Amino acid sequence: MIKLDDLYFKPFISAKEIDAAIQRMVDEIAADLGDEIPVFVGILNGSFMLVSDFVKKYPKPCEVTFIKLASYEGIKSSEDIQRLIGLTQDLTGRTVVILEDIIDSGKTLAEVHRIFKNENVKSLLIATLFHKPEAYKKDFKLHYVGIEIPDRFIVGYGLDYNGLGRDLPEVYQIKTTQHMTSIVLFGPPGAGKGTQANFLKEKYNLVHISTGDVFRFNIKNETALGMLAKSYMDKGELVPDEVTIDMLKAEVEKNADAKGFIFDGFPRTNAQAEALDAFMEEKDSQINAMVALEVDDEILVERLLERGKTSGRPDDADEGIIRNRIKQYYNKTAILKNYYTAQDKYYGVDGVGSIEEITERLNKVIDKL
Ligand code: IMP
Ligand code: MG
């Protein structure tokens, strides 16, 4: 992944694939033109790299020249094309091959056709390394196309974003989701997970997704997924992973502008963790870390018994029940600890100390992600 100015881009087309595409174009054009000496016209700025690599591969004599047009502002094709440097030589009777790095809406190409209208060239052929068919709004014929790509902004190999990225030898595509920091938060009962989640949410502008809350919300509001989940619960069955995952996905989609997410109470199984990875990947994002608050069992028991005295929660009053809940927690989360450790994403954080001290420790971990 790379960052140019304020945007993030991911690897999209390798230098090797670009090279192979150019070779195919060269072979086709050379075969079509026979012994004719063509004039290759590069459209600056973007095409400088293509023209250079292309003519080095071209097996026969040729001429090279450039015209300079500009149409893009940021990541949007703009209405007016500026002609910065026009044709500087007479091309009457010549076979001209336009070499474009990319043809997007086709506005630049329309300008190229305008430029050549009165030049009396023998033929005008259009070759472009990249083409976005979905964005193309003209009907000029494109004689040679290297690689068709979806209508998403790319950089590299001559193409820029705000002037940056032209130098990259490979092509990168803009990320759907810009940078996010998402964590899976774990902690045994009594570790102070809820308190810390609230601080993290504030400090990092994250959306806290607690599976328990999401379930309660969906059931209370009788959403389709909530009703489905309830139908299993009413039968005393476990809610299938898919239903849980779909509920969480809906929750993530609701917060499209989030800087990231804190997943709390999810995933619980390897299958869920894999589903979550796949979902984040779809969003051009990822789980950055599993953060687990670590607190010694004896301290947890002490804390919970203390809480039980005032909270009135019956499950906080019985030491046997408390110990069992803690044991359950370790049984269930051990698999996930292994899952995220294998990805080098497990961070255990000492959960003993004052609330501020623990927050400080968590911040240190998250700041480095
Ligand atoms: P068109 O006039 O819309 O066909 O766009 C052509 C020009 O816009 C190209 O020569 C590029 O300079 C620029 N352009 C189009 N798409 C992209 C892109 O995805 N990344 C960077 N520049 C682009
Ligand atoms: Mg261009």
C-alpha cells in the first residue's frame, strides 16, 4: 500500500504485466504497419514512460514526437482540455500512431482528433496502454488497447495524483476505503473492556461494535436479521455464524465514514475470524490487531466480587460462577489468540493498574498500528 498526498493506493498492475502488454501492442502495430515509418505521438505528461518503453521495443525505424495536453484535476477528468504544446512538425501524408497512457472519458482523445483534423495525415491510429471502457463516452475507434481496467483511479507508470506517483514502475489503484484502524478487543470478565473501549472510541474516532448490543438492537427493532436470529434463539439453538456476520456487516456499512472499528464480542470462532478478514479485505481494509487485556485470575475474582456487592448482578456474587466464566473466556479465546498470533497481530496488554495507566498502554499499542 502507498500514500500519495492524502490518498491511499494498493498495488494493481505489476511492472511485468505492463511490460507484457506493451510488447503485445508493439508486435501488433509493427505487424500492421509493415515497412512504413510511423510517427509515434506521445501525449504528455502521462505517456512519457510508455513512449520510452514502447519505442525501445519497436523493431523497426520510427519517429517520435510529443504534444502536451492537460485535463485532469485531482482525481476527476475536467471539462476543458488545455493545449499546452501542440504539433511542432508537418505530418502531411504520414502514418501517425497516438500513444496514450490512458483513455478514460475520451475528452483528451477528442482534442487529439481536433488537432489532427487539418493535418492531412495518411492515417491516425490510436494506441492506449490503459482503457476504462465504463468511463469512455466517445465513439472514436481505439485501434490498440493494452489493458482494460475498471473505472477506478490509478497512479504509477506515468500517471499521477496531484503530480505524484508518475515515477512508479508499477500501477496502483485507489483504495475504496481510505485508511482505517480496526481492532478486535478482548478481555476476560472484569478486565475493564467496556471502560477502555469507550476511551479508545473517543481518542481514535472508532466505531464500537459490540455483538451483544447489535443483537439486542436487531431483535428489539425486529429487523429481518434480528427476527432470523431470534428464531434460532427461541428454539434454544446457536445463531449461525452467517447471521451474526451479516448483522455486523450491516453495522459496518452503516458507518462507512468511520476511521475504524472496535469489534467487541466478535469473532468467537476461527470461521468467524476468517469471515471477518474476508469482509474487511472486500472493503480494502483489514483487522490491524487483536488487543487483549490481560488480568490475573485472582485479581479478576476479587474485582468481580467487589462489583457484585454493589451491582446486585447475581453472576458477580458467586465465586464459583465467576471462576467458571473466566475459564470459559480462556477456553473460547485461545483459538482466536492463535489465529491472530499467526498473523502477527496479537497484542496482550497488562490490564492491572489504574484506568488511566491501562488506557495509556492501549494507546501505545494502537499508535503503532
Ligand atoms: P480523458 O480525457 O477523460 O480520456 O482522460 C485522459 C487523461 O486523464 C489521461 O491522459 C490522464 O492524464 C488522465 N487520467 C485518466 N484516468 C486517470 C487515472 O486513473 N489516473 C491518473 N490519470 C488519469
Ligand atoms: Mg495523458
